[in-house]
Amino acid sequence: QKISFQASNPGQFENDSDVLWQRGHVPETTVYHGRVGINTDAPDEALVVCRNAKVMGRVMHPSDSQAKQNIREVDTNEQLRRITQMRLVEYDYKPEFAFVMGIKDT
């Protein structure tokens, strides 16, 4: 089966190969081998969303407690000692990145 898209720029997908979009191994999934941008034409990661996103359900992340076990308290003094050994930095976004991402205060 083919996957259909409706785009504001109908020629947007003309150069994409059909091989990039594939049916996933898990039922009702689609796999794209490349980068996907929503409200950007220059995604620099697997998925870049430039605006708000609404999620109707859970977003699982490796840091979620549902993905962990053996959660326990740690020695606070030892952790503070480790933090003092960390390298802390400040930075400004590159202007071209800030522009593409819609960041006004770099």
C-alpha cells in the first residue's frame, strides 16, 4: 500500500524515494528512514516540531519511572560532591539555528 500526504506545497515530496517510507514490523506502524520536519524545511534531527504539539496519550521517555526499576534514594552529600566536579557552561544559539527554530532570545 502507498501512504498519502496532503501538503501545502504539492511538489514537496516529489524528490522523496518511495523506499524511504515503509510499513513497520508492528501492526499499524509506518517507518521513515530520514528526517521529518513539521513547520520547518530543515530538520536536523529524526523529528523536529517547530510549534506546539498536542499528544492524546502518553509520551514515553527513558527517564520515565515506568521504564525503571530498583528506584532508591541516594546519599545527597555524595551527589553534591559529584555536581561540584561537573563542567558548567553558558551559551548562545547560533543565529541560523535560532531563526529556523523560531527562537527569539538566543
